[in-house]
Amino acid sequence: MKNIYRTFLPLLFWLLLCQLPSLPGGYVVKQNLVWYHTLAKPPFVPPDVVFGAVWSILYLFLGISAFLLFRKGLQNNKKTAILFIIQLALNMWWTPVFFGLHELTPALLLLVVMLAETFWLWKEARLKNGLAALLLVPYAGWLGFACYLNFGFWLLN
């Protein structure tokens, strides 16, 4: 039974922690959907429902990745842990900047920083746990797609 708690509780902790960036985002998006729908859109903008579904999966992947990276503790993984927390903090800021402040340029710059930081995190993660690093790849891919979309919104508006 102790082994279950040693596995389940840390997994639950990381899964919940990786959901934190979605908290301000959900509220801010709902308050600004009318503004968002008035923007000229670049090609390939998915329907609104796709964003929530994709982010739910990506946050799940991030939580599992963090669990795999830090299940033996943080003492030997301080750099990776700092990179991971920075990534979550950057992620939490994008939605309020784009949707809440309607600032397309700073939001785009933030995404570029997030993408670069995710690559750095991935490089660190692959040295520690291959599966954890692999789980970061869809997140990086989605951030790349988000950069394209944000750039398109910036260019057209």
C-alpha cells in the first residue's frame, strides 16, 4: 500500500500542478471570446472546442513528464525543475496577455520564448528520461502551431 501512495500522490501532485496554467486562461478566454471572434483569422485556425481538448491532453502529458523526471526527487534535477516551473509560468501568462490585454505582439514574443525554453527543457529531459522528453514533443509542436496562429493574428490585425 505504501508503494501506491509513493507513486500515486507524486503523480497526482504533478498532474494538478501542470493544470495551474489553465486556471486564469479559462476565465480570461470566456470573457474575451467576442473580441477574439472579431479578429481576422489566419488559415487553419481550429474550432474553439479543439483548443480546450488539445490543452487538456498537453497538460496531462506535462504532468506525466514531470512525474517521470522528478519521481526520485528534485535534489539531482534542480535545473530541470527550474526549467519546468518557468515553462508553466510562461504558459500561464500567454492567455491573459493575448486574450485579456489583447496584446498580440507581446503574446507572440512570449510564445517564441516559451518555444525556446521548451526546447531547452526537452534537451535536459532527454538526458534524464526518454519518455519524459518524448511527452514534451507534442507540447512543443502545439507551441509552434500557436506561434504560427499568433503571428497570423498579428499580421492580419
